[in-house]
Amino acid sequence: MWKILAILLCLTALILLVVMICDSNRFVKVSYRISDRRLKKNCRVVLLADLHNKSYGKHNEKLLAAIKSSNPDLILCAGDLITSRSGKSMEHAKELVRAISAEYPFYYANGNHEYRIYREPQTYGKMGASYRAFLKGNHVRILENGSILLPEYGIRITGLDLPREYYQKLDRTKLESKTISRMVGHADRNDFQVLLAHNPVFFDAYAGWGADLTLSGHIHGGIVRIPGIGGVISTSYRLFPKYDGGYYEQNQKKMIVSRGLGSHTIPVRLFNPAELVVIDLVTEE
């Protein structure tokens, strides 16, 4: 009996290990469709989040091929394409950015990792200045508490640059809608307002501010997912995060949370492959 049990446990552990290795090195494409009367024409968006300098194939060729096959009108980044580790190479992220920014309009909002390298040169040296110069040199529009209007689509995109206190692992600072207004101004009521906000836990504040669609990441899908239950632990080490990945809605305001394209501190995924998110924004008929 004990021998049979031991064999079953070993087989289970082996299966979980194989799944973990596979899920940690693959991505799936997920699609969403959102309609609104203020949209002037259809727009296909590819959302990138939490790549953390991972490469799928040489020069990220697999990820690049998946992006190109989606035929997007523009690329939006919800942060953390790189990892804030002093001296760590950013080349995989740069290769991807260099390739897609040459073909598509690219709008980039910071995650907590970009925030660190830009604002803490005493820790990260010239890493932030170098990366910022690279993005600008490749015609990437950085949205740091700034907005851009795309009049041909009727879309306004705002990038929210949250300070480090909003990413604390234990005692998180509360975010209010009025704080967002002080940081980025008021939401656009006439055009379709998209908010790039890396941390999804503040959905109430984003919706209250007036974001018609919030695009986030950060949680990495809960790292380990239990089928039928969801993500187990967030990147802030909180169990069973509410917004672990997918589509959410409240009071007609919507949020899409990418499960991310890479990992860093806990470098594994289980029943939780990485995601490339494609969103069709369509006019109401």
C-alpha cells in the first residue's frame, strides 16, 4: 500500500514538474472584444505586460510572430517589460521593442520595475537613463502620468505612473480617484478613455476616476492557478488575489488584466501559461 502511494506521489510530482516547465516557457494568445458608441472606427490593440526580459525563441521571434499575426493597429504596454536588477541585461526586451516599434505605434506606461530604474539611479546607475533613451530613440511614446488622444479612433490613452508605496507587499497605501486626478488630470468623458495602470488592485479607484477600460498586469496570473478557483498568490505575496487575470467589470467600467509574459522573483508558472492579449475595440452598430 505504502509503495503504491509513494509511486503515485512521485508520478504526481513528475507530472507537475513537467507542466511547470512547459507553462513557464510558453505563452497563449487571448482575445477580447469591447464595443462603445464613442469609438469612431475599429481598433485592434496588442497589450504587453510583465515580459521581464524573457525571450521566446531567438530574438523573441515566437512572440514577435504572434504579435505580427494579430495584425494590430497599435501596441500598448502596461509595464514591466524589463526587470529592475542592477547590471541585468535588458536586451531581450529591447529586441522586441525595436522590432515592433518599427511597424506599429507603441505607447508605453511604466510598471514598478521601470519606476525603480528611472527614479533610483543611486541603486541602478545609468540603467534607467539608458533604457529611456532607447525607447525614445525607437519612437516609443512613454506615458508617465500623461495622455495622448487618437482622434481617428476616438480613443484617449492615459498612463498612470504609480509610486512605490502602491506596490508594498504588506502594508499597501490606499489609492483614491482624486489622487489619480491630481496625478494625470481628469478623465476624458467625450472619447473612449483607456487607462494603462500596472497594478490592478485599485480597480475601484480607476473606475471612479472615469477609465472606460483599464489595462493592467503585475499579478502574473497568480503564479500557480488552481482550475476552477484561480490564482494562488500574487506578486505581493497575497493569497488568492481578486484580480489575477482576465476581464472584470463594474458600473459599466471595464478592466482587462494580463497574466503577463514572463516572471522574476518567483520564476515559475503552474497551470498558468503566459499571455499575449489582443483586444478589439469596435464601434457600436
